Amino acid sequence: MRFDAYMEWCLYDPDIGFFASTATDVRSTKTGDFLTSPEVSSEFGRALGRFVAAEHARADIDAEFAVIDVGAGSGSLLRSLGETWTGQAVGIELSPAARESLAVDGLGGMSSFDAFGSTITGVVIANELIDNLPMAVVERTPDGWMEHAVTSQGGSLSTIRLEPRPEVSDWADRYAADVPIDSLVEVQLEAGVWVRDALERLDTGALVVIDYGGTSEELSGRRSRGGTIRTYRSHHLGPDPLTAPGETDITADVEFSALMDVCREAGAQVELTRQDEFLRSWGLAEVVSGLRQEELEAARAGDTMRQLQLKSHRLDAETLLHPRGLGDFRVLVARK
């Protein structure tokens, strides 16, 4: 099967899928397989709550304005966002375990956009969602693009090369035409389909996509070093994607140039910033400064326990801004 079909099977098959199996626990927890920004610090959700409130004011409408967190996971983003945004906020999840957890906490727990009808007014958030959507993989050869597929030989999985599908080679020509021979490129057609669908449903408001990745130019060097496909398990880089199907997260850097083109084609106004810049613009630098001041005051007062609590809170918040870590994520805002 082509790599995108293999990736979809590994992640979303109801029997063995890493995210979709009924035997799967919530993945984005300290005891799970990875942590996203909302689990690292509650200040991430509070900053997004301030952003949502500003988007509501910008829309200047009386209709109900909702936040929909797609791929809500543990619900940590929705809970912290609710501290600075008092309107409706609900989550969508494919994972049965995550949906159950969200429903118990009163945070929705729907499996698709269909629960919201044909139009949405508000803010749709996709935090570390796009990197898990199925991707084709092509290799630049002296004779042009070749597409990777997965086959079974002698009881084990291996990769073979096939002629690329026209839509796959067209995408690669558009966003990776200049990569050198032997480069691997993740072709992210499903990401474009998802973004287009979300924007078609959005009547008034904004789509916010937050993920690791970059523009075509920024990804060029990573593609020449073997592409960006990788796996995660138990908070560490995992094995080759073919080694343990269904047992690891499969992910790759998001191609934001392609997503911005989809947004513009859908009639949206687009902004792309780094996560550290975005969070600073919504007050996180001031929050960190305030925590540091409170920490000093607690130290002067000899309140060691409070000093340590404040320090921990501050360090977690600063992690969101680290220029070589979470701060280097990209934030795409598409407004309609």
C-alpha cells in the first residue's frame, strides 16, 4: 500500500490504530506517549483564551461564538483556555478514550465536525493535529519523483518505489521542486483537504493551526537529509515506521506554505508566525515577568514552598517560548 494508506492504517484503524483503537489510552499525557504545549503549561491555553476573546470582539456579532479544539486529547487546552474565555468551548476527538474523558469533564467529546451543523461561528483550533494526517512520501531520483509504498516480504515490511500518482507528483513539484537527488518529501494532501473542509464550515471567525514544521524554503534542508518522517513512543523517538505498526505515533514536519495556499484559495486572510512570537503577543511574556516577581517576593518572605511552586510554573511557561523547542513551532491563523 502507498505510504499515506499505511500511515492511516497505523494511526486510525479501529482495531490496531495508535489513536483510534478502543484499547488505546489517552496518548497526550505524562504517563502516555507525548506531551503537547497545553500539557507542558496551562499558560498556553490561557494565552489562546485571550486570543479567542479578541477574535470574538473583532467579529462584532451577537451570534454564539464557540471554540472547537480538534484533536483535543486530554482536554488540557480546553480547561486552561476556559480560564480566560468564558464562552462555549468543546473538543473533537477520534480516540475513544479521549472522547470518553472529554465527555466526563463536560468538554464535548464529539468525533467529527458534523455535530456542529453546516456552519461554524468561532475559532477552530488544531494543535499538533496536522502532523498526524496521512502523508504520501516521494523520493527525488535522477529520473524524477518516485513514490514510496509498503510491502510485505518474508514476513517483514519494507519500502518499494512506484510511479507517483499525478496529484502526488504535482504537489511535490509545487512545494519541493528544488530539492536535490535522494531527498524525501512528505506530500501532505490530506492536510490540505482538512484545512479546506474546516474553512468551508467556518462562517465567521478563525482557524488556528499550531504545529512543528515550516515553509517550503525552511523544510528544504530537512528533506535533503532524508525527510522528516519519524515516530514517537513513551516520550522518546521511536523505531522506523515499518517496525511496529499501530504501536507508535507517526508524524512529520508540517508544510505551511501549502496550507497557506489552501487558506488563500478558500478566501481566508492568513498570518504565519512562530509560537514564541504568537504567545508573547497574547501576554505570555508579561505572565512570565509577573511570576518571576512573585517568586522573588516569596523568597524574600522565606516562603520556600511557594517560591518553588512559582519557579516551576515559570519554567514551564518559559518552555513554551524556547527558540529551539516549542517556541519554534509555527502558528497559522486563517480568518474569515
